[in-house]
Amino acid sequence: MKQQSGRSTSINDLPIDISLNILKRLPISSLFSMKLVCKAFYHLASHPTLTPHYHDLHPWLIIRFKPSSSTKPYNNNQLYVIDDSKALRKIIQPRIKKTFKAGAILSCKGLLCLLYYKNTSTCLDYYRACLVNPLTGKHDYIPDPGLPRVRVSSNKGNMVQSKQCFGFAFDPWRHEYKLVRIVGFLYENDQTYLQAEVFTLGKNGCQIYEMDSPFVCPDESSDVVVGGAIHWLCKNENSAQCDPKSRVILSFDLFEEKFHQIPIPDSENCEFRKISVLGGCLAITCSFRETCRMHEVHIWLLKEYDVKESWTKEFEITQGFEQLYPLFLLHDGKIVMSGGLKGLCYYDPRRNCFHDGAELDQPIVAICHAWSLVSPRIEKKKNIVPTPIRTI
């Protein structure tokens, strides 16, 4: 397009609202490439109204290959994204010392939280956490929390085991990211000690809050966020011998900053394996161990949050695999699933059949991730003293 004077017209000559409307129609990868052209394009593509727009795009899959044995650490920390053509592309990652091993991968609102750990001479592993935007390649380490501060009383005896699990989420009320750490300690006399910390990552730096201990220690780290809360699947420690069929869902309310329990559905003769988010609802996947139902998998949805009676058995998969977990729901009703030990697949609930996905030659860990241009940078704030730990 040219003006009457003969000078070419660029997007910078358009009214700002028209320019932004045009940019919102571009894929986020094109928007990122536009930021590399010149300073004017960089500032235009960095307009704050564009960031929330790109939070709501459909998720992509990020995977990491698992070791052949569950007792071995990850062979490498490399992450891959599976694009629309089902091809694997490497993700640029921050450098970490070789003494650290790859831990959990958590995703929320355009950022990955990568957890690294190294073994120590005590029962407590040393953790580092790093926020990464895989689209821009930018990253920032959360100020090192070090080992949990444990106040050990003389009557507890020697510590024999410890476990740390994390939760990662975005607080929509305060517009801040939060990393929750739950630590459980087991002593010789079978006493359990629990503590929890919340790392609030905002404009005022990384603030550490120590909370009332949760009811139970989660099975694994989680980024399952529904109803303004992070959720973990936990063993019910009040059941006889920690029956693997008995589970509870622990939640952390991001607004109240308190822990609660979410009721689980009544389902006999099954093992609750995984929680996730499907169609905006909290979902729980269970499988059966009976010989005649070895590969049967049920997926329940909590249609009305925190109301036990609203649990609905939405999907009953009779042709599945023993380790079959849902990742996210597509617009056409199909479910992208982690299909057993290897690969990914699509499940069509209307036809009760599977479609080909990505065939991989070894087990993987897969998470959903929505692209964003949000910055992972954390303002550093010194001399933050946590409040005392309160225990149960």
C-alpha cells in the first residue's frame, strides 16, 4: 500500500487499535519473529494487550524421555515440543550443573517450571527451580530456597526418609505466579512431619511464606489448576496400610492460601491413578486390576467444583492400555492421551476407538503447554525472612 506522496506505508503508520487487531490474528510464532525485525516492531509486538490474548490458545505437548528403569534418573534434561506435524523439536534450555538431575516439569500460563535436584548426605534432596519461556528462550532461576528448615525435636528419633512435591500455578487475583513446596519427613518411630512453603513470584521479588502443614503428602508434583486451586493426588494415610485403592485429593486455594481436601468419586474395585484437567473440569483417571478388566480405564469429571455428587463417569475406555492418561480435550471431542509406556494417541469417545498419534521408541513424560510471550524474569529482593513454621 502506498500513500499519494509515493512513500510506502507500514504497520507503524496505522492506528494502534487496528495494528493490534491485525497482530491478534497472527500465530504466536509469527508474532515472536516480528519482535526480531526492529525496535519499532519489538515494542508493538510486546504490547501488554497481546499477552493475555495468547494465553488462551490451544495447548501443545512438551515431552521428556524417561529412563528404562524407574529407579534411574533421567539420562538427560532435554525437552521436546511436538508440533502440528507430529515432529519433535528441541527446546532451548538453561544450563545447570552436572551434579543436578532432572525433576518434575510443570506448566502454567506460558511458563515452564523446571525442577532440578541433587542428592545430599542427608535424607533431604537439594532443589533448584527455574522458570522458562520455551518460545522466547528466556529463563530465570527462583532464588535458591536451599534445604527445608526442619525443627527436629528429640523425641522424633532419626529421620529415615523425606519427600518433596511441588505445585505451580498463576494467581489470577494478584496476577502472580506461585510455586508451592510440600515436604514430608518420616522418622524411625513412624512419626510423620509435614511442612509447606509458598514462593510468590511477582513484581516485589520472590517472597516465601510458610503455611500450615497439609493433611497428607502428595504422590507427585502437579500443575493441575481448577477453581482457583492447585490439586494433588495423595494416598489416604488414614486408611489401613495405605491402601493403594484409597486416595484423597489435596488442594491449595490460591486466593485464601489454604489447604483443603476435595472428595473423590465412589468407584469400587479400581485404583485412582492420575488427576488432570479436561474441558475445564477436574478429572480423575482410574483403572481396574481384575483379570477380566485388566485394561479398562474410567475417567470421571467433577462437573460442579467441590461437590462430591457432581462426579460423573464421563468416559469408559474398554480398549485401552494399563497406563493410559488423558492430557487434554480437543474441540472435536477427541482426547489426547499418553498411550501406555510409549507414544501418544487420540481417543474418540463417540466411536470408542483410538487413532494414531506419535509413535516413540521409549517411555515419555508429557505435559500440556500453551504458548505465551510472558517474561519469566523475577525481580530479586534481598533479606526475606519467612514466618515461623506451624505444624500438625
